[in-house]
Amino acid sequence: MPTPSITKVLQGCAWLVACIWLTGCASTPAQGNSAFRAANPASILVLPPVNEAPEVQATASVLSHATFPLAEAGYYVLPVALVTETLRENGMQSAEDAHDIPAASLRDIFGADAALRIRITRYGTIYQVIDSTTVVSAQAQLVDLRTGDLLWSGKASASSKESGNSTGSGLAGMLITALVNQILSTATDASHNIAGIATQRLLSAGGANGLLYGPRSPMYGRK
């Protein structure tokens, strides 16, 4: 059994290790945001999202939701229609082509401080025998157009299941409800509304891994 002096030493070592561990954990977010803070972008160019889902409308849907949370966060966002037309005039017909443009070239063309590259990994309604769910998932990277450095990255998802739904009574009711839900979701493009939630989560400022507030926000400099 350890003597009192040894016990005190062990307790002291445990306390020291805990302090080091906590300090390391606390410093991680600050270190992750250091490049973002140093770059201090004021304007953001949102490139057409790359769509990995089978639904062709996914790119336009997510893109239509992307500018609002960025503007709310305090950034000037280049008009989507202007960006799309300019890319088309320069021979960029697909989102993949736009994402491959070097940072310096985007800076020369648009004059923005940073570019947001979004990749859609899931978009649409899935029918699963006795259930149907609409899911949208996306990930994004914010790149400094002056240096090419990565300033921030994140990912988010949203699902129709989050609001809950009635599955009916018994197996027959569950099957009918799932089928009706899928038909309605497809006919009304329910994915578009879910995409709005996912995009808001992805691009909102102030969260644990959210964007920093921009210079047009009253929260600027607080996170």
C-alpha cells in the first residue's frame, strides 16, 4: 500500500496530467481558427456544389440555400446568378470544373477574399419497405483565394425523421404510409426543404465547428 508521501506524489502527477490534457483540448479550437482569423475574409464566392447524389436538382437546391446563412454570418456573398454566368462564359460547364479552378484565378476573376466549395453526399428520399426518409448531407471547405490556404471545413446533415411522423397502425398501415410519404416527397421535392436545414447547419456561424462571424456581423470578433 503506498505511503502518504507517495500518494501525494501520485495525486500531483494525476492533477498535472489532467491540466495538460484539458489545456490541449481547450487550445484545439483556437488553433483551428487561427488561419481563419488571420485571413479575415470579408467577401465569399460560393461555387456551384458538386453533387454525388443521383438527383440532378441537388446542386441548384443547395446553392439556393447557401447564401443566406453566409450573409447572416456577416459576409458579403457574390450573387449566385452572376457567378454561374461568369463561370459559364469562361467555359466552366460543371461544378467539378469550377472546383478545379486555382484559387489565384478565382481571385482574378471575381475579386473575392475566399471561396466556398460544397460537396453534396446525400440528397433525396429513400424507400425502406416500411419506411421512407428524406436525407440531405453535405460538406464544405472555405479556401483563402489570396493564398490558397484552407480556412475552415465542416459537414452537416438533415433528415425528415427529425420532425417525427406517424407510421400508422400495424404492418399494412406502415407500408401504406411509407409509400405515400415517398410519393409525396418525390412529387413536392421535399428534399429542397431538408436541404435548407442541412445548409443552415453547415454554414451558420457561432457553433462548435461553425464559421467565424464576418465583419458585417455585430458578433464579429467574438468567436
